[in-house]
Amino acid sequence: MLDDAYDLAAPLNGGHLNLSSAREGGLTAEFFIAWADPRRFPGRFGSRTLELIEAVRTAVAAHPAETLLATSPDDIERAHSQGKLAMLLGVEGGHSIEGSLERLREYYRLGVRYMTLTWANSNGWADSSGDIDDPTVAHTANGLTAFGEEVIHEMNRVGMMVDLSHVADRTFRRVLEVSQAPVFASHSSARALTNSPRNLTDEMLRAVADRGGVVMVNFYSAFISDRWQQQWSELRGDLQAAHEAQAADYAAAGVALTYERIAALDQQFAGRIPRPPLSDLIDHIEHVARVAGIDHVGLGSDFDGMPSLPEGIDSAADLPKITAALMARGISADDCRKILGLNFLRFFREVQAAAERLQAEARRGVDAE
């Protein structure tokens, strides 16, 4: 949307989400994620994040009859009643705050309602599952530094949801000890079924549920199928070489190498591997529901953020296939509604309620002084 000026009213052209696919799939609300790629934008994480946020806000302004910038559960319900797509903002990777709580507050004022504490990179105050075994990367002693704990407290205070997808296991555990509000995983699946550090163990699933949170299942083939993940790993060397050649070609031509072009190469390589069946995704949803409880599972597609989806899911238009598959396994209509969004709305409201409580406690403390 930023670098390639993609308009949501345009055809998908291999993507996963646009206005027509959202309508066809019955999609009411979607988080649009400001992700400042740490490999491509060193030294300007904050400015890049602000540009991405503005791109989403511009998209909403361009389609006022069909979209609504949502910052609360009430906004999502209003969008649903008006037949609009609620577009919400998230930030992926705590490196985007550049060590500043004021930058965090700025993002909140602009409409950001959740932040993934890390992406695949550790950021100095929280550890990532993506580089936790890399001895060249500095890591924390117990998952969060003192500043990291301040970040969690400030997110709780303003009402920004704490997202634990991507974090290292020890960071996950420490956040649960520190947070005064429920937490969630925005796009993670079940490690018991697919052994990826990006997925959550059964212990983690129960811990999120015990604190009122929700686990949003990721649709990415590598996170729902061990077979697909293994075959993808075998292509990694060739893919890395292809990316380096692509970067060199664009640099030589003096043309900007955008995310869309990088993602297209990933999709080309992913197309060499047979996609996992839709049943693999349904297995993960069922597993989270069984372990964490039906009130603590949701859908965290990762649309347009990964190169491969299970068979039958090509875009947001195919979301009803998930509902049909869940009901075919005996999950009731009421429980399907929970999975499709009611669980997340309840969690979102609880985070807001925690923020109101913390702010009220702070005001009482000032009054007492």
C-alpha cells in the first residue's frame, strides 16, 4: 500500500485481501500491520512505521463508503452494522518504538491498538524466537529488560494489546508475569501439531487462556504442516541466493526493491511445494479450542504476510470454507461465532477495561497525594 500504491479496490493479482474478497468472505474486521523490516530500514524504524500507519489511514479516507478506521470493539460492531470493513492498526516488532515510550504513545494516538513485542529479531528489551539461538545477537537475561517491563506496563495503561506472537519462550513467560491485562497471540498456531518456535506449546495455550487472552491461529503452511515446513527448509539456501541476486539486479538498475517484489519471489518458490490440506488448519483451530478452551481461540490469518496458504484458502473470499469445515466437525454455530470474532471482541474489551482501571488507580494516587 505504501511502496506500490496498492489500492484496496484493485484486483488481488495474487494477494489475499482487497475490498471485494472481504465482502465475499463476510469479513468485517482486519488488522493492517505496520512492519518496518529491520533488514531494509536500519536507523529509521520509527519514520518507516509512521509512513505505514499513514498509508492505512489514507486507504480508509479513499474508501469512506466501504471502510472505517476502527480503534475499539464498538467501532468493529458499528462497521458490521453498516456493512463496512473495519480497518484496525497494529505494529509488528517492538524495534519500531526505537526505545521510546513516547513513540509508543504516539502510535496509540494514531490508532494503533496492538503491538507484537518482537518480529523475527530481538530488539534489546525483548527476545525473539527468530534469533534466540544466534550467539551473535544480544539477548536479555530473563526475556524482558527493565525497560521491556516498562513497555508492557505502558501498553496496559493506554489500552494497547500485548501480542506474544514471534517472542522467545522466556519472553512469553516473563510477559505473563508482568502484564496487568490479558495478552494474546495474533498469529500463532499449535506447537504440539507443528513443531515451530513460532507456535505455542500446550502450556502456553493454557497460560494465555488462564489470563483471559486469545490465540489467533496462523494460516501459513509452515506453521500448520511439519511436512511443508521441512520442504520449505530444504529450499532455504536456493531462496536466499535468489533473493541476493534479485537485490543485486534491482540495485544495478537503480530501482527500489519493494516488499511486493520480494514476496512474489517467495511465492514462486513456495509454489514448488504441494500445499497442505485445509484439514491441517482446522486441526490447529480444534487443538487450540480443546487445550485453551473454546472461548480462547480465533483466526489470525497473516494474509499478505506469507507465501503459502492451505488448499482451498486463496484469499479472504474463502473464509466461509473454514466455518463450513468447523461445523462439519460438529462445532456449533454459537462456538463458530466465538472463533470467528466474538472471542477477540471480548478480549479487546477486557484490555480496554484494564486500561480504564489502571488509569483510575493512577488518578486516585495523585488525588491522595
